Amino acid sequence: MVRFAVRRPGIVVALALALVVYGLTALGSAKYDVFPEFAPPAVTVQTEAPGLNPEQVEVLVTQAVEVAVNGLPGLATLRSNSIQGVSVVTATFRQGTDIYRARQLVGERLAGLAGRLPQGVASPTMTALTSSTSAILLVGLTSPTRSLMDLRTVADWRVRLRLLAAPGVGEVLVYGGDVRSIRIQVRPQDLVRFRIGLNDVLAAGRKATGVRGAGFIDTANQRITLQTEGQSVTPAAVARTVLINEGGASVVLGDVADVVAGPEPAISAALVDGQPGVLMMIGAQYGANTVEVAAGVEAALADLQPGLARDGITLRTDLFRPAGFVAQATGHVLQALALGGLLVVAVLLVFLFDWRTALISAAAIPLSLVGAVLVLGAFGFSLNTMTLGGLAIAIGEVVDDAVIGVENAMRRLRENRRLAVPRPEPRVVLDAILEVRVSVAYATFAVLLVFLPVLALSGVPGRLFGPLAVAYILAVLASLVVALTVTPALAHLLLAGRKALPTREPPVTRAVRGAYIRLLEGLARHPVPVAAAGLVAVLVSAVPVPSFGGAFLPDLKEGHFILHMATAPGTSLQETLRLGGHVAAGLKAIPEVRAVAQQVGRAEAGYDLGGTHESEIHIDLAPGLDGEAQERAEAGIRALMAATPGATFSLKTFLTERIEEVVSGFTAPVVVSVQGSDLDRIEAAARDVARELAEVRGAADIQLRSPAGLPQITVALRPNDLRHWGLDAIEVLELARTAFQGDTVGQSYEGNAVFNVVVVLDPAARARPSRLGDLPLRTPGGSTIRLSQVADVYETMGRYAIAHHGAQRVRVVTANVEGRDVASFTDAVKRKIAREVTLPPGVFVGIGGAADAQAKARRDLALYAGLAGFGILLLLAVVTGSLANLVLILVNLPFAFVGGVLAVAATGGVVSLGVIVGFVTLFGISLRNTIMMIAHYEHLVLVEGRPWSKATAIEGAADRVVPILMTSLVTGLGLLPLALGAGEPGREIEGPMAIVILGGLASSTLLNLSVLPVLAQRFARFGRGAAG
């Protein structure tokens, strides 16, 4: 490879230029996102069960779906939630499972449930397949002149359909407004007056709204379709439908019911900046390009906007736009990458003091990074903050490969010019590159082994940081290829045969080398104190480590907050909106807040099962705010939370919430699960846990999810009385459901819009739950009786929701953490619960969340690091061929630990997963520099025939001081923009990582250059006469 590059340099350089041009062109169509896809393959099954309470939904629907789905290949976890009228079951599969295959298997199992669910329960359906961060845009519709029913009709049948047609859109969830329907609102007193039963009204409604096809007629030369029209499509027409006709007198629906166009029972509501309206959350398809889909959606909205404005409807698109954070985050990392690259070029010019050698070295940056990006794209990786961060921390190694080769080529060319009979310079360049080829390759493979533990992480940590490791590894491998092809080709073209080749080293190199030799000569006279100083530095740096806290991820500065607000179960939509309006007014008073939107309840076919007492308030900040301004806004929001009584609050950013939800199933960093079979027992235990949790320092926003206390009315049928009147139990129950839930008897069509026709009691009758017993029933004998004559009707308290985890009932207590790290808080919670909470028989507690995920990631890293360490030892044994030299390399590694620990201590003492990856990077860089130093010593002794002595040790270290300093400086300066902007959007994870690497680089470089040569002259052993 090297020989070909030197012999055909023009071809190699031309191919390299073509690669760069192609890569830069491909960047324009690359997929951009904030994070990689971090959610495991999951399938969510939703089943509508109108009229069933949570206990009935659990037993009759949820358990049936769980039994059907359980046992599927690759199934990892099974969670479910049963609330009034709906069941949601989420099946999560192991990483690597084909999501489309998983959906196919789930669909096959669900098909087996046909006919096995209770009458009136809809068929289980899988929700849309979306990515972990699928939200594209939150859109609001408001109007001072149009009703909420008009707004919802426009949203459902005009805006939503247009948006679903936009490329890449997977779902559009609609909140708020009034869903239009034709309501046959039955007056009970008139049923009694006309001796008509509710089942008669149902039959008449179905006849009035039925649609039938009539087929076609074949003539000699035509087939003519028959179209029949007879459906009642307006409330007035439906009201004229005949119920009974006796003695020539007809009783029509209008005689016993008010037939009106009215709203269906609301399951959601919305406020836009405090005004009633409709909200639409637009989600992208699985694997779609967030930025491209957002552009398509915004184009569709731009087409709709003029027509909506003519209709008096205001379209709001400034409520939540995740694509803006994508652009800001990736832009900040790209900016840091570009600035770091410029600083690297400046360092090369200062040290090499020659534009040709600087150009050869700097060429490795675009070639290696573009090559890595192309491979990433070919394997489906997006360009996000993690992959870009991997490229950023690889800059030092990328340049170092080229610097080592070009610096050695320059040195050998200068030596060749001083010979009496110089050798051919192309041959000198070839030999110089070949001289360092093996050591560069071994050092690169060692760095790759160091990063394998990160690549092997599982779960959310693996899916987040794995792409960073892949990007880093690809960049380093690409730099190795560049160092063995493009670097020798450019060296041949630009250096070999150059007339004015400098015969002396560059000034900076000469000055650094001279000062370093004098320093080493002084240190070499005192080997014991030098070694002791290195050991003391390592030991002292270990002192603060036990006090370090742990965090899964740092706080993200997304420019958008989601405020979860929950009142008592059973709170009406109107009351929740009233309180939300008060909160919205307070939020709008915060200077940094631009827009506020509240969604209450749940969307139809949505995966979030919020009740009428639960809402999410989207708080969008002014664009372009820095990290400090966003922290001020957060402080203002939290102050408002503390000052608002009557509700519990939890504040998150969108991505933080999604990550926590993927990790534990809940939007909180600490999740305590109380599991068992007896709901009363686990409810009591969960309350004890919540009480004890509140006493742990740092606990905030404690919530007992889905607590009991939902008011309900129980209708208990009396079998003896049913037999007396000749009534079937199921018939009576269906009539009761129809009276209050409503029963859809048909559809009405207006253009492309479809509206349900629903039979239900009139609002006055439904507004008095205590009069439920007066519901009239028609007996087979023709008489009319009241419901209370066959059933006991009484008020009770029920549960809002029943959750399952692993098909086991569970109550969950969640908490946020303030003022301390999550890891220590979780440890304190475990001790507190074990000491203070007495669990009843059959109940057990599990603690999960971000801290649990981080602890697992640490255990995995430790395991995989041990395996990687074994591989590194084998590699080092091959490289060194000496146990003494192997020990020297290993002894040098903790030097990187010193500065990294001090950097963590100086920045708050919290070790996140990003910080851990920073330490991994540090060890890789330190290992690389040490290998290169030992390899150069070996070359001096075994190839050049130098005796191993103090002079050789000093000379070899002096030869390596400039490359090592350049590697450290280009790596450090390449990461400096990330470190300085650690709290800014897009740099929250890579910033702390960069700070740790900078601190470790400082200590590693200092100790590597001062302690290692002193130890080496005493303990290193090479193949020929070693001297002390």
C-alpha cells in the first residue's frame, strides 16, 4: 500500500480529492438528528373499550392482549395500562430484533383475539410506528369567531389529512376541540309517556342512517352502477324517523329525543397561550429524517395557512419545533469541529514551521472525517451530536497518524541531505513511512480495543454512545489508511526532490527539543524521586473519587420544557383547563418564554393515557437562548410550580423525558415499582414508599402514579328481579351503557368528513348521576320499569388506572432529584425503603430509572473493559516482546487518570456516562503515546544499533517529544470549543467529556514525558546489550 502510494502519488491524491468532493456533496443529503435512535424495538397495542371501567378493562381486555403477546420471540418486557374505556399494552423487544417482523408477529397473535373480546370492545390495533424522538411539530388552531366544534372538524378532516400526506409523517395526534356528531338525546320521561324502550330508539337510529349498495345492471354494451340515496344526514331528517306507528299515528324520534349536531364526550382539551383551541402533535415515521420531514410539514402548513386565515382560524406553528434544536445542536457541534480543525492547523504550522508539511498533516482531517461519515451513512447512522462528538474527539489521533509519518520523513530527508552520497529521496520517504508503519498500526489497534467496551454497551446507554464509538473507530481507521496512502503520496510530491529542504529542525521544534533534553538530563539523575512523584500524583488524584456522584446524562438545553400537571383523579376537563389557564398566565410572564400550549387528557390512538386530571404544558422559549438564559427560565418555571396549589408538577425537557420513558417506562429519573396481585395491598405499600421517599434529601416532584380515589357509580344487577321481569343481564347493561356512554348507530357523511350518529340520554338526565336508577327499561311483556327495580345503584370510589409490568399488577412512585446526583439519591432511597417500609405478603419493590441504567452501564463497561484489557495485553506482548516493557506501558496508563479526576472535581464532581467515555478516550490516547515511545526505543536499539543507555533513552524521548506534544495540543485544541461551550445546546454531553479529556491530556502528557523515560532507562529491556 505504501509502496504503491509512493510510486503512483498522482493517482492516490486524485482519488483522495474525489473522495472529499463526493463526501462533501453527500453531506447535503445526510440524515441529521440530535441523538441516535435510542429506543429498543417496541410495539404498542391499543384497544378501545367504551364504557368499561379500569378493572373491567384490565380483566376483560388487557389480560387477553398480554396473554396473546407473551411468549413472542425476542420479547424483553411487557407493560400495560388499563384506564376507563381503553387498554394500552407495550411489548418491548430485545435490541437487534427486526421491528417490522415484530409487528407482524404481534399482528398474527392479535388476529387470534377476534370474537374473544366482549361485545362493544373495538379490535386491538397497533399504534403508528415512530422513532424515539418522533415529534416534528406542535401546531395550534384558535379562532375568535369559530366554535371549538368547527375547529376540531377543520383539524380532523382538513389539516390532519393534508399533513398525513406529507412525506415521512407517521401520525398526527389531535387534542382538544369538540368532535362533531349527530346526537339523538333521549328524554326518559317521553320514553315512559309513549311506552317506548331505549332499544326501540337504537333500532330506529340504525334504520335512519344505514347505507346500502344496490349493485349494477348489465346492458348489451354497458355496466351501470346503481346508487341508492335514503340516508338521513341532517339532525332534522333523523328526527323525522318513525319509531312506532299505531292506529295511523306515528311516533318519530323527535317526539322522544332532541336530535342535534353536538360534541361527543371529550377525552381531551387544549389551550393555546391561554385560549381554547386545538393542538396537533405531528410525528415522523420510524427512521425518517427529522429535518426533512419538518420542512415538508411546514410546506404543507404554508399551503393551508391562507385558506385557514380566510375562515377566521389562526394557525400557530411556534409552539414546539424539535427540528430547531436539531439544527442548533448539530450546528454547535459542527462549529466546534470546524473551529477545532482550524486550531489544529495553526498548531501544525507553529510546530512544523513549513506549509508543505503542515498541509500533508492537515489533509488527514478532511479525508479521515469524510471517509468516516460516508461509512456511517452507508450503514444507516445519522449525523447527530454523538457521531459528530466521536469525530471531534478523534481529531488528535487522525492528525497524529499523519504527523508521525511526515515528521519522520522530514527528519530522514534532512539526514539524507547531509550524507556524502545521498540516497534517492523517494526511497527515503518510503523507508521513513515504513519505519513507523508497524508502530502506528499497533497503536491504532490498541486505541480501537480501548473503545470496544463502549461499543459493546447494551440498552439505552449502548444505543446513545455506541454510535459515538463507531464514529471514533471509523475515523481512526480511516486515518490509518490515509497515513499509509495519502501521506506518503503527498510527501513524495511535496517533499522529495524539494530544492530548499530545510536542513535544520523548525525553530519551535528545536527549542522544545533542547529544553526537553535538559529537563530529562536533570530528572534522570533522580529516578527514585521522579517515580515517587508520579506515584503520589496518582494516589492523590484517587482521593476525591469516592465522593463523586453519578448521573445518567446532564441536563439538556433544548429551548423547550414540558410541564406535567396532575390534579386529583376525577377532576373535570373544565377544572383542569381553568387551573392550566392560571399557570399559562404565570408562564407567559417569564421573559424568556415565547409560547405556552396545554393539552389535557389523551388523543385518540395516542400512546399516552392521560386522564381528564392530567395535562402537559408545552413551554417554548425564545429562539437562540444560551444555556444560562435557559437556566433562568427553568428557575422561573419552578418558582411558579411551587407557588401553585391544588396540583402536582414535574418539569422536563422533551429529550430528557423521552430517554427516561424509554429507560423505565415513566418520565422520571427515579422509579419505584411496587408489585403484587392484591391492588389494596400494593396501593397501601406504594403510599408508604411515597411517604418515605419524600423524606430523602433531594426528593422533588414525588408522584404516586394512578392513585385510587376515582368517583364512580356502581350498578349491581339483581338476578332474581331480572328473571321476574324477563330481562337479560347483558341487555340491561347495554342499555345502561347507551344511556350514559352513548351507542353509535351509524354515520353521517358531509363531503369527505364522517360523523357518528349516537344515541344517548339528554344532558339534563346525564347531569344527575343520582337519577341513574330512574332509567326506563322496556320488558318483553310491553311494560316499562325503572332500572332501580332490577339493580342496586350506589356511589363508590374506584381506581383511575391499573398498570402491569411483566403481566403483574404494579403501582409506581416516581421522583425527580434536585440538589444532588441521581446515583447517590437512588442509593439513599434503597436504604430508606429497606429500613422503614414493611411490605405485606405477596408484595415486593423494585427501584429503576436513570441511576439503575447508569449502574448497569458501569457494570457492563467494567466487564467489557476487562475483556478488552486482556486483548490489549496480548497486543502489547506482541509489540514489546518483553515483560518489563509491557509493565512500563501499563504503569504509565494511570497518569491520564490524574488530570481527568481533577477536571471532574473542578466541574462539580458528577460522573455521567459522557464523562466515563471521556476517560476511555484518555486511556486510548495515553496508551497510543506510550506504545509509540517504546516502539521508537526499540527501533533505535534493534534497527539503528544503539546501545540501550541513558543517552539513548533521552535521545529517543527527545525524538518523540514534538509528536507527543503535537498530538496532545491538536487533540486538546480540537476539543477546546466543545469544552468552553459545555453548557450550550448540543454540547451538554460532549462538553463534560471534552473537559475530562483536556485535564487527562495535561497530566498524561506531562507525566508521560517526564516519568516514562526515567523509568525506561532503568527498567526497559530490548534485544541487545541493555545497559543501566
